[in-house]
Amino acid sequence: MFYKNIVTGRFISRPNRFIANVEIDGEVQTVHVKNTGRCRELLLSGTVVYCEKSDNPKRKTAYDLVVVEKGELLINMDSQAPNYAFGEFIHDGKFTDGIEYIAREKKYKNSRFDFYFKKKDKEYFAEVKGVTLEENGVVLFPDAPTERGVKHLTELMDAVENGYGGCVVFVVQMEKVKYFTPNAKTHPQFAQRLKEAQKAGVEIFAYNCKVTKDSISLLSQIPVVI
């Protein structure tokens, strides 16, 4: 996945979940933040960020904040990027071979999963979760309680029980990390449900990503510790 018209800025403040004040070329700009998560450890005053300039002159915000520097790490903050990047990955045959059909946004009972694919005589549902929280090389999800995430896991367990394949793919929006683990401190219910889902036959995957100022792509599978 590629961005265009990337400019460098310095983060100043975040008045709410949707916008941030960023200094670009000596002027303070109000930019759209493409991630409504807390991201408190990323958006610190003075942090270098990378924004995509919109080609729509009628937009209220001329820029989207997409990448942030954290030490030596470049972290993609675009909450839509994991789905796009995984879509490229699965269509290129890098996730699993033998896929005969792929669809996005497939409904199962009360949930709409990010991907549906078919291999031979079996159908699969896959839910993609973007991960931006990193602590000493360990990446965690979620960074805030997510009842929606618990619901997705419950529905995937139900799908597996009814003969479908089910998987959760944690797309880690950075490169140099050790392993993924659920954030039991922030949301113990999600961590417990993920453990239950794994025991029920839901497959759990985590991939790190190659992140540049203007691109993101899945790189390699990393260990999952539950």
C-alpha cells in the first residue's frame, strides 16, 4: 500500500480523536488523524510525523496523519492500512495457498468480517486487527477496551463450531518487534476471549510490516504469545 504527497511535520497537540495540530513548513496545520485509538505513547509533543496531503481542495483538513516516528521505529497510524495491506498480501498468495475465492466485508450472523475466502470445500472468515502499541519490542492489542473485538472473537468461535474456518490476523504496523501478545492489562476480557478462541480452533496470526514514510506492506509472521 502506497501513499502520495507525503510531507514531514512535528506533532503539537490532539484536541480530539479525529484531528491533530501539526507544524508543517513553519505553519500550524489542523490535520486528520486516521486512527481514533488513544495512541498516547506515539503522539507526544515534538514528535516527527508524516502526513499525506489531500488532492481535494474542498476538504476541511488538507492533510492526513499516517506515520509517526518512535525512536528508531516508523509506525503506521492509519487504521485502514492493515486491511489494505492484508488484502494485497492474501491476493498475492502469501497468506496461504490454494485459495479459490476471496471477498471482503462478509457477514456471518451478527458480525461482518473483514475477509472471506474459500479453499477447496472449506470456507473461512478472517478478521484483521491493526496493532500500533509497542513496549520494549513487544506489541499489544488493544490499546483501549474493545467490546467489538470481543464480539468478533465470539462470532468466529461460533463459525468454527459450525464448520467454517476462522482466523484473526494482527497486522503490526511496524517492523522490528519481538512478539505479539494480547493486552490483558488494558482489556482482560479480550485477552481471555482470545485464549478461548484459540482453544476452540480459531487460528491466531501476527505479522510485522515494512513501514516507510509513504508505504506499508506485510513482511513476516511473528510469534504470538497467549
